[in-house]
Amino acid sequence: MSEGNPQINRVLDALGNQVRRDILLMLREGPMPVGTIATHFSISRPAISKHLRILQEADLVGYNINGTSNVFYLKPAGFRDLRVYLDLFWDDALAHFKRFAEGNRHLEP
């Protein structure tokens, strides 16, 4: 079932990889050049660049050119879209919990 918002699908696909999630956690500390990011992983720098490209296509990161380096940073807008999507499920879960709790009031001491 690949229907729905194509942007959310890109975000969820991007988050489906541990290396990309680790990169996002690193970028929480602030913008970082590719070379610095790559030193934290046992994979090649081109592989890190590919992961960053996927994160960029998902609008989770952006970059600025600083001399000969690309400095990557988090883009809050991509995370807002994800949060809106996840909130759909959270709202449903809360509604189900409320119905359950109201249906079991007779069990209270």
C-alpha cells in the first residue's frame, strides 16, 4: 500500500536505515561537514554522501557550501511533516484508550 503522501513515504523510507538515523542524531548537535560525519562510521565517504542525499531528498537535511566542504544541517520542516503524520496515529490511539477507559469505569475501586 504505497498510497498517500509521497513526501511522507520518502521520509519514512529515509528513516528506515540505521546509518541515516545515526546521522540525524549527530546533526542534532549542529551543522557538520561530510568529512566529519564520515569519521563516525566504518563505511566509505561516498556511502555517507549517498545516505545524506537520501536524507536531503526526504527534506530532513540541507547543506551549505563552505569552501570545498558541504556542511549539512537538520531541516525542521521535514520533521514537522512527519510529526503531523504520526499524530494521526497518536490521536487514534488516544481515542481508543478513552473509549476503553470509559467502558471500564465500573472496574474502578
